[in-house]
Amino acid sequence: MSKEVNSESVSLCPLSTPAATEQEMLCIFGTGDLGRSLGQRLFQTGYKVVYGSRRPHSCGPLPPGTQAMSHVAAAQSARLVFVCIHRENYNFLETLAPQLKGKVLVDVSNNLKKNMYPEANAEYLQRLIPGAQVVKGFNTLSAWALQNGPSDASRQVYVCGNSLEAKQAVIEVATKLGFTVLDRGSLTAARELEDFPLQLFPEWRLPLQLATGLTAFFFFYLLIRDVIYSYVVNDKDISFRIMASLANKVFPIVSLIMLSLCYLPGVIAAFLQLYRGTKYKRFPDWLDRWMLCRKQLGLVALALASLHVLYTLIIPIRYYVRYRLAAHTISQIKENKTSPFDTTMAWRTDSYYVIGILGFGLYLLLGITSLPSVSNVLSWREFSFIQSKLGYLTLFFCTFHTYLYGWDKFLQPSSYKWFMLPGYMLSLVVPSVVLVLKLLLLLPCVDSTLTRIRQGWERTDPEQERKKLLLT
Ligand SMILES: Cc1cc2nc3c(=O)[nH]c(=O)nc-3n(C[C@H](O)[C@H](O)[C@H](O)COP(=O)(O)OP(=O)(O)OC[C@H]3O[C@@H](n4cnc5c(N)ncnc54)[C@H](O)[C@@H]3O)c2cc1C
Ligand SMILES: NC(=O)c1ccc[n+]([C@@H]2O[C@H](COP(=O)([O-])OP(=O)(O)OC[C@H]3O[C@@H](n4cnc5c(N)ncnc54)[C@H](OP(=O)(O)O)[C@@H]3O)[C@@H](O)[C@H]2O)c1
Ligand code: HEM
């Protein structure tokens, strides 16, 4: 008898169903990689394991303590059967329909591509053996993870199925194996579960694409503006600068832009809420998606900023820098000249280094708090204080560092080679916009309205209000 499952909740009470009493003996169809690993773990956890195989007497070495039989015999000896066979070979199971009637079949299969078949593998299995109770599960684990026990990457097991009892029997086994079980509802969720292992860092895709796109753009922009310009106009080959100087411009520029892109969606969201006068309307999808990948945007930006810091460390030992320094000193000795100490220059360089260091320190703090082991011990308020308040301070320091680096170069015509702005000037556009918009949001009248909206207050349309009054 199968009950339809409506909720995602999992009952924590011990089972008193037949599944609980019969779970001592479990059956696995297929003696391949997953079947063997699963059998070994099940046996180590205290279950008896029997394999259903095409060649029970010559299927190779099985985990000690387990035995192999024909599919028919194995199916009859257990109530729960793990089908560790590729979907392409499911057809033969149809002939076992009488033996599998009333059994719980766990479909662990995955596909090589999304949408390979019109229906999910688990639904196909259910169609082949309508008398069985199919549960999709364990497919997100690898044979390797099963052999080595739950690790950080694979502590979770997803299950879905139409029969609550069957699902509970599977959940109990998974829990005994040490996994955390997430119930995804009925068997219609099977396709979603089968797609999970095919995803490759989905939430990193957009930030990495953005970082690659921006890096490529600024690399070619600065190549033309600095290296090719010098070659064409001054007849000087400074292509060696590509390795260190150019890279040390591209990385911090892209990092600063990406850092500001972490905070831009929050500002847009705040203005949307102010405009709509309510927080109860959904944000557009693109904004939702943008907000959801801010962590990854931030971490990629941090990686690029770290590269900038490492590149900066090698500046004094670079051949080009040492050569320029020595040549300058020699020419001064020859001409018997000394440059006067420039206090403004000392202020400028010290300030931009120190502000850069402070910015980088806070950047690291944001990165550290985003580690699950750290964020788990912080309260929501503490996490939000660091990520939001100190995050804006980080953006401010990094932007200020870049403004100080530019100093009076903004006013020098030589900065605009071939009418192209220096890279750092371009990098200042988005962060400056974000900081100005944030300042506007901090104005007392705006801030108080936003706070009220976030506490649930809604602005009502005076026209609608009048109509309501007239009606009442
Ligand atoms: C190195 C690094 C690591 C990062 N790690 C993480 C991370 O681990 N996790 C993460 O999420 N981000 C991370 N980020 C991104 C960023 O720091 C955070 O997303 C930060 O919280 C954004 O702050 P915010 O003020 O713009 O947004 P939020 O505080 O999220 O606010 C955004 C919008 O949400 C709405 N909102 C906020 N509070 C309320 C409320 N009480 N009621 C109703 N609506 C509300 C408002 O519309 C607001 O404008 C990281 C960034 C960096 C640089
Ligand atoms: N390997 C993993 O890490 C992993 C992870 C998650 C999910 N999965 C899924 O688990 C299932 C098994 O994967 P696997 O890696 O263990 O595959 P495998 O090593 O190829 O083993 C499959 C087993 O299926 C049986 N089999 C093969 N052809 C058959 C046929 N024509 N008819 C009946 N049985 C046949 C064989 O067992 P007998 O010779 O004993 O009959 C074979 O050992 C697949 O659906 C896969 O998507 C695997
Ligand atoms: C330890 C911290 C830091 C130090 C010591 C430092 C130092 C420097 C130096 C020496 C330069 C000039 C490089 C050159 O002459 O080519 C520079 C430029 C720059 N820095 Fe930093 N920096 C630090 C952190 C940061 C951080 C966290 C950011 C933010 C992303 C950042 C953004 C920039 C930008 C955008 C430039 C201009 C690049 C260009 O176009 O030349 N810096 N920094």
C-alpha cells in the first residue's frame, strides 16, 4: 500500500513497518563498482547483503560477508532492493515483476547527459514494475565516497518517491550509513535528482564567466593602450611589461569591479523596495540570481586581489625596476643633482599603500567569514554586520586606494593615450556609483522609510485608499 507524499518532512520516529523488521537482509542488483561499495558499507553497518547477479558464480570478488545469487532468488530474500545497474539494462527487470511485487526498489542510476530520456530513470523503473515501490536515492554519491564513508563533499543523500513507507525504509538505511537525508518529495522529483550529479559548480559559473570576460577585456584594452601605443608612437618595445606590470593592473581592476558587483544588487534591491513601497513583491529573476551568486563573486574577487598583492610584493626585485633605479641614481651622480624630498609624494604613496592594506585585510575577513565552519558559529546579525557593513567599508577602502593611486593623473593629458582612459579610471566607475547610491540610502529620511518597509510597512496608494473608504 503506498501513501502519496505531500510534504518534504521526514518522520524521525523509529519504523514499526515491515521494512524495519526485514531490513536486516538487503538485496543489491548488480555487482559493479557502486554495487560492491554499497554492499561493503551496508555489511559494515550491520546489514546482511545478498547480490542479484547475471553470473552469481563468476561475478568476481565480492565484499567479504556478502553472497551472490540469481536475481530471482536474491529478490525473494529481501524487501529492499538497490538497483545498481545502468538504466540501459533495466529491460530484463520486467521479467522479475512477480518477484519484485511489493518490494522497495532503490533507483541509484544517473545519466551521462541531461534530458537523455523522455522520463526519469526512476519513473521508467516504476513503469516497468508497477507493483514495486520505487524510491530514487543515493545517486549523488560516488562509489568512492561510499567506500570511504561520509565526507564533507558527500554527506547528503537525496531521496524521492511516492510511497512514504518505502521512503522511510530507505531513509533509515541511509541514516544508519551516516548520511543526512533530504526528502525531495514524490517521484516526479527524480529527474531533478538525476540532474544533480551532472552539474559542475553551477553557482560559480556566472562569477567565473564574468571574471574571465572582464580579464580578457582589460588585458586587450591595456595591451593596446600601454604596449602597442608605446611601440607605434614612441617606437619602444615594452612588451616585457605584459608579464608583471600589465597583470598587476588587470587583476586589481577586475577585482575592484567584481567587489562592487557584490554590493550593487543590494542597492538596486533597496531602491526597488523604496519605489514599490513594499518588501512583499518578488524581485525580478535576474536580481534574485545575481543576489544568490554574490558569495562566489566575492570569493573570485578576493582571489584576484590576492594576486595583486603577490604581484606587488615582487615590484622591488624586478630587473626593470632595479635597472631604472640604478640608472636614475647614476644619472644624478653624473649630473651632481639631488631631487628634493617630495612630502606630497610621500603622503600619497604611503596613503595608498596603507589604505590598500586595510582594504585587503577586510577583504580577507569577508573571505574567512564565508567559510561554513566560521559562518556557522556566527549569529545572523554578526554575519550580516561583517558581510554588509564591513563589506561596504572594504569597498570604500579599495576604491579610495585606487583614487589615491590615480591622484593628479586624472588631470594629466598624457594619461589619455589614443583617447583611451587608464584602466584604473574605468575600474572606478561601478564602485563609485555603488558608494554614492549607498550614501543616498543612508540619508536619514531614506533610511527610515527603508527600515519601515523592511519591518513590514507598506505604502498605500491614496487613490485606492479613498476608494476603499468610499466602499466601506
Ligand atoms: C570575500 C567575500 C566573501 C563573501 N562571502 C559571502 C557569503 O559567504 N555569503 C553571502 O551571502 N555573501 C557573501 N559575500 C557577498 C557580500 O559581502 C554579501 O552578500 C553582503 O551581505 C551584501 O551586503 P548588502 O548590504 O549589499 O546586502 P544584504 O544585506 O543581503 O541586503 C540586500 C538587500 O536585501 C534586502 N534586505 C536586507 N535585509 C532585509 C530585511 N531585514 N528585510 C527585508 N529585506 C532585506 C534589501 O533589499 C537589501 O537591499 C562575500 C563577498 C566577499 C567580497
Ligand atoms: N559508480 C558510481 O560511482 C556511481 C555513482 C552513482 C550512481 N551510479 C549508478 O549506479 C549504477 C551502476 O553503476 P556502476 O558504476 O556500479 O556500473 P558498473 O560497474 O558498470 O556495474 C553495473 C552492473 O550491472 C550489471 N549489468 C551489466 N549489464 C547488465 C545487463 N545487460 N543486464 C543486467 N545486469 C547488467 C552487472 O552486474 P552483474 O554482472 O553482477 O549482473 C554490472 O556489474 C548506474 O546506474 C550508475 O548510474 C554509479
Ligand atoms: C596589501 C594591499 C595592497 C597593496 C600593498 C597595494 C599596492 C598597490 C600598488 C603598488 C599599486 C600600483 C601598481 C602599479 O604601479 O602598477 C596598486 C594599484 C592598484 N590597486 Fe592596490 N594594493 C593593495 C590592495 C589592493 C586591493 C585590496 C585592491 C582592490 C581590489 C586594490 C586595487 C588596486 C587598483 C585598482 C590599482 C590600479 C591598477 C592600475 O591600473 O595600475 N589594491 N596597488
